[in-house]
Amino acid sequence: MNLLLKFIFLFLITQLSKIDCWDIKSCDANPSCKFNETFLSQDTSQNFPKNCSTVCGIVLINGTTDLSVEQLTELFKNMRILVGGLHIRNTTFENLRFLAGLRRFVADYTRYPIYDAQLRITYNRELRELGLLNLTTIKSSVVDIFRNEKLEKLNLPKLEIAKFLGNYTIQFLMGYDKYPKFCIETQVLDALTRRRNQCDLVVNSDICIPENAPNVCTVPTVGCQRLIGNLNITKGFDVRKVESLKRLYGTLNITNTDFTDFRFLGNLTHIFQLEYAVALYVVGNKNLKNMEFPKLRRIYTSKDQFAHFADNSEASHADFKSCYALRKAALHEYFVWPEFGNLRSCEVIEFPSKSRQIESPSTPTKNQTCYVFGITYPCPVNSAFAL
């Protein structure tokens, strides 16, 4: 029985992995469902395959699109899957509910240039929400939601899957500008960051505080699983308030404590810092034996220096395993990050004899470079790797 269940599971996984191929190949099987026009207008809408549930092509709606919301709703009412690209820019729509029937978007970069085969919603000056109420799946290299100044929320209540074809990381971009009325829903963040999804967030945003949501808090509370706001842990902090915490939407500050480890954060899996700030700040903890966060899987921040460690115990600053784990959680595993401990990379912590170090750090000049493991990069101030 166990072998049968394993076989069924592997079969389902294999079939699910082919869904993108099915979507894309269906474009060849149904040429009448292709939309080959440059952009959507009264004239080109006559060629839109409005009776097809799967539409293949680049759909561009912009300021020259002379179709009303009612006409667009009628045009798209049967479209459930779009294979190709979707661009909506320079419009005056308040929402995109004329696309409410859309369930899956699959970028087809095999037929179209990669810039065209993306999901981009940009420069829509009256847009308050997306309102793609039935969208469950986005598979694209980039989702770009940019310069929609009046945007208040995304409203993607059924979103489940977001990743790039071929299991690469999808870039979910909203830029570094922060709009006063906008907040991103925890439900959307949870969907984008599920274990099976691979998503890199570039979002400068507040977090929407859900009403009457269980296990959500804005201050540390016993039993809270999702904390919206910074978590400040200092000497004497009651660790019972964070023992159930799984997701933190803010910066984790741990300063001047007597803790020897962070096992009291044993359920923490995600840290989201969406305001271009350090996500993890650990300073002045003299008794730390290591920097391990037992279950931490991802750190999301738009800032390259995602963490800051200083003035902790020597033992903790020598903990190269935790250094690698944190760097991987922040998706910084493929380049040198020279700011763990006393301006040392994880490689230098693990193999100090193989690095070229200067015992007395000097302040680098404007054009000075640093060197670690054959890689050169601009020196941070007071770097120990100045050449």
C-alpha cells in the first residue's frame, strides 16, 4: 500500500510539472485561440478569441485602448487562462475586475521576447486595487506592479502559486516608492512565500492589519503566530510571548540580552521587512553561543545588507554554519556578504587561513577594493579585506 501511495504521489507531481507545457502547447493545438494584435482597441478587439477559455498572446491595454469596462468584461468573460503576456499601463481604471474570470497566467517566453512575456501593471493613476478575484496561479519571470499612486491593496484572494517557469525565482516588484494608502495583505504575502513557491519580493509597503484574524497581533502576545510590526527583544523579555511566533512582518531586534541561544524563537520561519531596512539586528549579546534560528527558512528584504551583527560573543561571531544558513535564507548565497560579525564573510569565518586579511583595518579610499576568495568588491568602511 505504501509503495502504491508513493507511486501515485510521484505520478501526480510529474503531471503537475507538465501543466506549463500543456498550457503552452495548447497554443499550437488551437491557433484560433491566438491573439496576434499589438494592443487592444475597438478595432483589434474584433480579432480577440473571446470564446476561448485559454487565450494565447500578448494582451496590452493602455491609454489608447478605447474600450469601456463593460466592453472589456464582455470580451474577457470566457478567458480562464492567459498564455503569453499581460500589460496594463497608463489607464484610468479603478480596478481590473474585468479580468475577474482569469485563473492562470503563464508567461510564454518561448514565443515572445521576455520583456513582453511578463505581467506588468504600471502607471495607472486611478487604480485602487487589482481585483483579480479568481487568479490562483502566476508563472512568470517578473510581476511588476509599479507607479500606481492611488493603489490601496492588491486583492488577490485566491492566489496560491507564484513562480517562474523552470523553478527559477519570480521577481515580484513594486519598486522602492512607498504610497501612503497602500498596504499589502498578509494573505498575499503568505501565498507568494509558500514553500513550493519561489518568489523574491521588492516591495516597500506597510502590512495590512487584518480584522478579526486569529493568531495575529501587533505587539508580542502569548499564542501569537503572526506579528505585524518590529519585534524588540532586550534583557528581561518574556520569551513566552514569542514561542508560537511563525511569521514576523518587521525587523527582529535582539539587543543586550543574556540569552545563550535563540531556541525561544524555535517556530519562527519567515521574516518580512518590506520598508528597505535591516531585517535582523543582533547587537550586544555577550553570552550567545551561536546564531542559530532553528526553523528560519526565508528573510525577505529589499535591502542588500539584510542583517547586522555587532558586539556579541566571540563564539557567536565564529558560528559559520549559522552564517551560511542566514545568508541562504536571504537568498544571498551566491555572492560574498562581508558583514557577518566583525566584517567577515561566512567563508572567512570557516576558513580564516585561506583569506587575505589585514590585522589593522584601514579606512578604504574611494576606489579601494576588497578581496575574499578571489572575488573583489567595493570596500565597506573599515573593512578588514582592503587591498
